Amino acid sequence: MQNRRTFLKAAVLSASIAAIGGLSSSAWAADTIKVGVLHSLSGTMAISETALKETALMTIEEINAKGGVLGKKLEPVVVDPASDWPKFAEKARQLLSQDKVAVTFGCWTSVSRKSVLPVYKELNGLLFYPVQYEGEELEKNVFYTGAAPNQQAIPAVEYLMSKEGGSAKRFVLLGTDYVYPRTTNKILRAFLKSKGVAEADIIEEYTPFGHSDYQTIIAKIKKFAGEGKKTAVISTINGDSNVPFYKELGNAGLKAKDVPVVAFSVGEEELRGVDAKPLVGHLAAWNYFMSVKNPENDKFIKMYRDWAKKAKLPKADTVVTNDPMEATYVGIHMWAQAVEKAKSTDTDKVIAAMAGQTFKAPSGFTLKMDETNHHLHKPVFIGEIKADGQFNTVWKTKGPVRAQPWSPFIPGNESKQKL
Amino acid sequence: MKRLLLLISLLLCVGRASAALDPVVMQGLASDDFDGKQAAVAALAAAGDDADAQRLLKALSEDAVAVAGGRLVIVAGEQLLDPASGAPIKPAPASPESISLNNSLRQQVDGALAAVRLLSTDRGERLTAARALLADMGEGAALLPLFDKALAREQDGEIKPFLVQLAAQAALGSPDVARRLQAVRDLAGSGSPAVKALLLPLLDPANEPEEKLRLEAGTAIKAIDARLAWSDTAGQIFTGISLGSILLLAALGLAITYGVMGVINMAHGELLMVGAYSAYTMQALFRAKFPEFVDYYLLAAVPVAFFVAAAVGMLMERTVIRHLYGRPLETLLATWGLSLVLIQAARLLFGAQNVEVANPVWMSGGVQLAENLSLPWNRLIIVAFSGFVLLLVWLMMNKTRLGMFVRAVTQNRPMAGCVGVPTARIDTLAFGIGSGIAGLGGVALSQIANVGPDMGQGYIVDSFMVVVLGGVGQLAGAVWAALGLGVVTKFLEGWAGAVIAKILVLVFIIIFIQKRPQGLFALKGRFVD
């Protein structure tokens, strides 16, 4: 009896330690600036978000090594909302009211961002959101360092329709069932219509989060593509569902030259879990690729590799960098610059100081935070997957593009184009 | 593609192009500009008969062309070759940066290579080329003279049908009515959706003035449709069976622990997870210790997963569940707690992120049964594996002394105890076997789904669904319920999408259980309480 009780106790204890293990508020020097890191470290989104936590910690350490901000060290507060959307709001509230963080870097899915928004508005917090998203949002308390639809989705579809991209005439819009894919596909459908694509030449398909059986959908894509005209798939599948999706795609023998798949949420990190050989030639659109060649990027990649070794990440020798990691890195640096400029961590003063901040980013361009719309001006890259899981840039914009958070392809947004 | 075909046909009319590759045009390959690259590839394709051009095309298709020191080179191992002559360059320029093609250029290069290879003297090469062209090419009207030439030369019975079809596809645009008619007839035997797509425009009088031809095209499309419909349905049924086999593997263990023993085990999903992590561990072990046998790690993972999961299950039974027999509510809560403990334990041991479990080579790819029907090996093997596990369970339950005891305890516990069956030990063993089978299910799941600490959560509802639908206490019920749910889900998915299909299936089960609480098959007899 005694044994069992101790065993249970130990089990419960270890479970609770594990649950709060991420909460490493170790005792730092008294005068620090607390910075929240709000990313899922478990659950379906952990495949994508864990690397962002690591990037945030690395960047904070880099800033601290250079003397911190306003002469104070930054102190990261890491929480794990476990891919559970209501938990995001709960953890955000904890960060703001209990830990009193000056700023939070976090969220990946739009549903998690929507979940924390009311908290940041109510407590006047500051959130940096590092992932491409569907737009249709502009909050005073949020800075969006990922791409708006016109910085990713629209150029990617234009590329597919061009001669260079294979002159696609029919489109399968495939996504996970939540706000980002639904809204993106609404914008894309309106965009395709404006380009003269018929309603019958577009199908939309959605799957739940964590879906792992893509047989029916692949069969459907094959059938749709078999009805004549060049077909392309636009995938807004998020999280670990991408692994079974690409596995099935490879097994079913659907080659990129027959039906190219362009993904908006698949980067180097997601491809680490898959054998990329059957996927060669499928595409992704981002604002940064690890394969981009420039000194800033070399520095960034080396810094992350060193960090991975130091932090003893699993498979530290094969770590990769990707677009949301770059956006996190840029976001943290811009915030630090804005705090220096405002000489305060006060939310409203920092928001004012953020306008027009610039930073020389690993993508090889100097990115600017727009004066009014809280979005970065970003370059767009389209890459094809190579056998080693990296991307080969096949198309890019000449320079950074200004974001249009309110897509002109959604009716009712006409008056918001100046934002 | 059109442009390339035009160039090839021009080349065929004019005869051999000049052997020299124009260095100015070739330099286009090194540029960042798509049009420059395309012009270069088109020029290469036009000179496709030329050995130098072929060498460069081949190098392009193998991603072996690079720019070094401002000039174009072919990378061959350590050496850098001059693309025009094929001679090694000495001294080799430093740091060659490979140029890569995008999809449409790669398609052009492959098309050019395949078209030239149709005339090759090597049979295998001709066959691959014909297959590749058939899979890749649309109508290709401009290539008709080349196909006719190849067809006239071809003696091989296996390659000829491909060429006939290629020529027929190309001849659809021919000005000669008889030729077009013959082409449509040749294509009627095809089962390919691509051919159907080529024939569809012929139904429109604007594209096809001949009435006779339009009718013929209509019949051909009907014939192709009939064949496509057959393989479509076959494909759908297979995906249903495949999903059913996975549900069965997930639920079979539960059919014993819940169905036969009446324990509501909320940690069942975590036993699947234990099995999947066993497969992962075996993979890591094989990679580290026996790299030459790494493709067979799964065979070793099967017994390991069974015994690890069985051990975990027996431990659970001994420490927690046995004290709660007859108290379903407490069992439910306690096992739910156990499931959380197991999830956290996996997080501590393996990390919170999903781990990568690779398909062995023999489970990758698929068998092509028809043009639009290919069955992936991993799914086929899992279907067979679930049949194998089912057979083992049936033998165990019906042909062994242990199975007889388990059945006796299920049917009447006090009476079984009275005649000397050690009921407590039987409980532990039966629970262990149920858990072990869940472990086997986990190995199968590791091959198609993501392996992570909370992977089991997604299967617990499905497993209970199968067991309850099939009828508690019945293995046969679980089999029918799993296959039925699999096929129904897949047909609904095809019709209404994955999200709606999931909802419809749940609604169906709720209604079914309301009308028939005992499930598909019910135990009959007075001993059932």
C-alpha cells in the first residue's frame, strides 16, 4: 500500500513538475525587463512553434550579451499553451497580470491569436505575432511581423498562373478547418474569380486539426486534376497534419510536375520530419528561406546552430531556420530598438516608437515597420522543395512589399485600403 | 511545352542541327531570368540529337550543372567538365554554385530527353522514355512525325502499345479525318483520366466539325468513364478498408479490456502511444547498432511493442484498476489520470515534440492497379497486419486454455471462481494481452500517423465507438463495426468532406446506440447481467 502511494505521489509530482517545467522564472538580477514567450511546446502545433521559442530565447540572449535594453537585461518568461486555444488566453493573462511582462512574442495559428486578442486589449499589453496570416485584422496592441495575404498568398497564386509556374487553370484550396485557411481561401477565391477562373474550376477542402488520413483527399485531387486543364493545389494545412499529407502525396505518386502543391505553412522545420525526395518540386511561398545567400543570413544560421548545440536541442546538428523564426528574430530586435528610442517599456510609448523602425534582416533586405499599419514591409520568395528539405528560390520580388492587411478582394474593405 | 515541341518538330524537318552549342544562349542558363533559361533549354532541346546537347540536358536533369567563376560547368564527382566539349577544366574554378531548374523547365528537359530516347537502340531506354512521355505529355501534336517514325521502327510488343497511344494522342489534332477517327478509336481502350481530358473538347462542334467523329469521341469517353468509375469505387472501398483496419487495430485491445472484462480504460490510447514509441525506440536502436538492417526494425518492433505495452497494462491493472473492479465511475477517473501520467512520462522521456518514424523502404510507394488507382504499400501491409493480429486474438480466445478461462470469467465470474479458475490472475493476464494488442496497433499507427506524446487522445473516442457499435463483449462485432465505420466514413468524406463526415458518423452512432443499445451483435443468454 505504502509503495503504491509513494509511486502515485511520485507520478503526480513528476507530472506537475513537467507541467510547470517550462515556466523557468529563475532568479535573475533584480532589475530586468520581463519578456513573455507564448508558444505551444506540446500538441499538434509543437512541430512548428517549438523552434520559435528557441529563436526567441536565442535572440534575447544575443541582446543581453550586448548589454540588454535601456541598460537592463531581458528576462524571458516561457509558458506552454499546449496547442489549446482557450489556454492561450489563460497563459496570456498570466503573463500580463502576474508576470508583468513588457512584451510578448508568441502565437502561430490565427485561432490562438484571436483567443489572446481580448486579453491584450483589456490589459493594454503588447504582442508580436511572427507568422503569415489571413489579414482582416489590425489591432493597436499587436505588431504583425509575418506576411499579410498580399505578401504571400496572392504572389504565390500569381506565380502558379504564370507561364513560368506552369499556367495553372484549376485550383484545389486545401486547408485545416479554422479561421486562417477559411479566410485565405475566401480571398483567393475572389482573387481567382477576378482573374477569370470559373467557379467549377475551384474546389475547397478542409480537414480537422491533427487529421492524419489524407487518402480520400489525394484521390479527389487526382480525379479533379484528371478532368483536363493544369491543376494546382494551394495548401493551408497547419501543424503536424502536413507530415501524413506529404507522406500520402509521395506514396500516391502525385508529382510536382503534374500537380504542384504550394504550401503557406510548410517550411524547413516541418520538412525535417519527412523524407523530402518524393516532394521535390512542390512549392512554398515565404518571406525568407534558409537557402537565401547573404552575410546576415549566414550569421543568423550560425547563431541558431550554436544555440541548438548549447541548448542541447534534439538532433542539434541538423537544425534549420525558417521564415517565422526570422520574423521572431526581426520582431524582437525591432522591439528592442523601439524601447531604446522611447526610453521606456510603456506599451503606448513603444507602439509610437515602432513606426518606421528598420532592421537589416536575414532575408537580405532591410525591413521596415510600416508607419501606420503595424505590418512589416517584406520581400516575397517562392521556392521549390529540394531533396534535402531545403528550398530553391525560383521567384522573388525586387524588394520589400507593403502589407495590405485588409484584402482588396474582400467586399467591404474598399475604405480601408489606405491603412 | 508547346514551344519545345515546335522546336523539336522543326528540327525533325530540317535535319540535324549544328553540333556547336551557342555559348551566348547557353549562358542564359546561368542567369536569374526565366526567359533566358527557357531560351537556353529550348535551344538545347532543339539540338537534342547532338551528343554535346544530350550530355548537357542529362546533366541538367540530374542537377549537375553549375556556375563557377562566371562560366557554366558540369559537375562530375570531383571534376568540373566543360559543357561544350565534355573535357575536364583545369585548373577547376573554385566554389561551383549549382543552378537548379523550376518545374516547368525540368519538364521541358525531361520531355526533350525522353523524345530523343524513343529512337534509342536500347530497349529498356525506349520503354522508359515511352512511359515517361505518356505520363507527362498532353496531346503533343507537333511530335507526331517523331512518334510515327518511332512506331514504324518499333518491333517490341511491350513498347508498341505505348507508341500507338502516344501517336493517337498526337494525331487528335491532325487535319486528316480518317487519321483522327483512327486516333479516337485507339484511345477508347485507355483507362486514363488524361486521355479523357484530351477527348472532351472533341464533343464540341466548334472544335470538331465531323459529326461521326463527335459520336465516336462520345462512345470513347463513355468507355473510359466506365473504367474510371470502376477503379474509383475500388479505390474508395480500399481506403475505407484501410481506415477500418486501423480502427480495428486501435480498438481490438479495447474489445478485450472493455468489451470482455468491462473495464472502462481511458488510458487505452496511451497504450497505443507506448507501442508507437516502442517502434521509434527500435528504429533508433537499429540505426545506432545495426545500420545495415535498419529497414527491418519494424519486425523487431512488433514483439517489443507487444511486451512493453502488455507490461505497462499489467502494471496498471495490478496497481490501480484491480482495486476498482465493479466501480466503473472510479475506474474511468483513475484510468484517465493514468493516461495523463503516461503522456507526461512520454514527454519527459522523449520530449514534447513529435518524433520521426520513417517508413522502411519496403513500405514506401505503392502498386499501380489502374491509371487512377494505386494502393500504397504501407496501407496494404497494415491491412494484412490487422488480419494477422485478429487471427492471433481469435486463436488465443478460442483455442487456448487461457482464452477459455477468460471467456469463463466473462460469462460468470463467481461460478468460474468456484470451479477453480484463478480469476484475479486471469484478469491481469487478459488486461495485459489487451494492452499488448493496443501496443501492436501503435506500431501500425507509427507508420501512417504522427508519433507524439498525445497521439493516443485522438484514437480513444474512435476505439470506444468501434467497441460500443460492435456490441460489448464481441470480437466479431468489433471487426464488422471497424470495417463498416471505415468504409462509411470514407464514402462520406468523399461526398461531404472530412469535417462533416466526422460529425455525421458521430450523429449516426448516437442514433444507432439509442435504437440498439446492445450494439450490432449482442451476447445472448441468461448469464448476461
